[in-house]
Amino acid sequence: MTSWIPESASNLASNVDNITLFVTVLSVFFCVLISFFLIYYSIKYRRKSENQETAYITGNELIEIIWTVIPSILLMVIFAWGYIAFRELKHPPADALEINVIAKQWLWQFEYFNGKKSINEMYVQKGRPVRLIMRSDDVIHSFFVPQFRVKQDVLPVNYSQLWFTPTKTGTYDIYCTEYCGAGHSKMLGKVNVLSPEAYARWERADEFGGDAVAGGSDLPPAERGENLYSQRGCNACHSLDGADGVGPTFKGLFGREEKLVDGSVVIADENYIKESIYVPQAKMVAGYAPVMPAFKGILSDDEVTAIIEFLKTQK
């Protein structure tokens, strides 16, 4: 039998479905209830003659309290439930497998920790949390997998993220849900959820389906980033062993709180690091001089992503 909603195939799907169902049932219930009383009282208190005067009604405090308190409680329940689900959607597990996603007119490109790349085909393992780090090469796109109940805009300036844990093996559709030009309707992809055994075979070999790019000749992103660290002169100012230098050490940088010259504190996540590479003086770390050159136009977005992946390995 065909379900009226897409199949549930991720750890997040049931909670999203339950909230949606609760709000829908609640809305239908009150719509029917209000419509019933509207029709009932329209008939009961209709004008029966030309000379009948409208009754003078001053109100009913009990009814007013009831229709204020009960909806308020229900709205708070919806808010609390939705907030809990939202927090879960925004906080991936620390051990989630990271996949870099690049959206462009009109395809999806995926790059994995081992250097493999695929186009319009993403490979993940059943039961293993996945964190997608996404950016666009051109306009705004939006990544949506109905069966996982996850959707996130993909921006040309900042990184965005979403995560999920696949709970069923199979192949699921990826859609772009932000109008992005003439080929928008054809910007489709697939998520291939493999069993642990099949995923291990895929990791060891270039087993791609559909449109794909074999990554055998490419280094993993973290290794490319390590090469760029030396080639682009980052090592002249930023140490890897915790030693202080012209700039902050890269040891333990990713995810660290950095105090800025204006007294504010930022988390060194993907977006902060990208901004610090392209526009170093935008958020200066306290205690360091503004001497770093801007790498906007020198380093590509792919190179910045590789450097970020390298920084994540510097614990």
C-alpha cells in the first residue's frame, strides 16, 4: 500500500513526522470545532422576525479564560517540542562522518574523507551519522531528501550544514528546492545507503554508480590541506605544535573559542576559518597584529575547504 507521506528512512524522520501530525490533527480538530459552533449558533440564534432585537451580551469570563489558556498551553507545547527537534537537527554527533557537498548549476558534487568524489550520487552507511558541509559555486541552492526529512539552503558565501543517520538501506532522491535557473528541475541526485559490509567494499574500491568521478588520483582533502599549509606559507606564522607565533597556533584550532580584539568570542568553525583566510582583519584574535594578507582570489573555495579539513585533524 502506498503511504500518503514519503518513507521514513532516517533517525530524524519520526520526530519531524510526529510534530507535523500533531499540528495537523490539532488544526483540523479546532477547524471542525469552530465551524460546528459557528453553524450551530448561526442557526440557533438567527433572527426570527423583523421586529426581533439583537440580544445584549456582555461576555462570559469563563469561556474567554478557556479559549485563551488552552490555546496558549497548546502553543507552548508545540514550541517546546519543535525547539527540541530543531536543536537535534542543528547538533550532529561528534563522531559523524563528514562529506563535503558542492552545489552548482545544475549538479551535486560530493567529496569524501578518503579523497573520493562522486557527482549526483552520494554514498553513506546505514546506522552511521553523516554530517554534510555544503557550499555553492554559484547561486543559492537547497538540499532536500524527503525520506530523511532534512532540507537546508546551500549558499555561495558561507558553509551550511545538515546531518542525519540513515536507518534503512536503499536509494533515495535528492532534490534542489530553491529555484536556481533554467536547469533547476533537473538538478537531481541520489543517496545510496549501503550496509556496513557494502560500504566497506565501496571505501576500498572505486565502486561508483551513475555519474561519478573516481578519486584515485586525488589526495584526501586533509592531505591536500596539509600540502597547502606549506605551499601557501601558512607554516611561517601558524604552528602545529601549540607554540605561539606571528599568528595563533593551528593545534586544536577547529572548534576552539577565540577571543577577539573587541572583547567578543567566536567559535572557530568552517565559516569563521574561511572568513579569516579571505578577510583576515574582519575578526582579529586578541594579542595578534593585523599582518596576515588576504587570500581572496588567491585560494579557491576547494583549497580553503581542504585547509579546513586539515585543521580538523590538528587536535
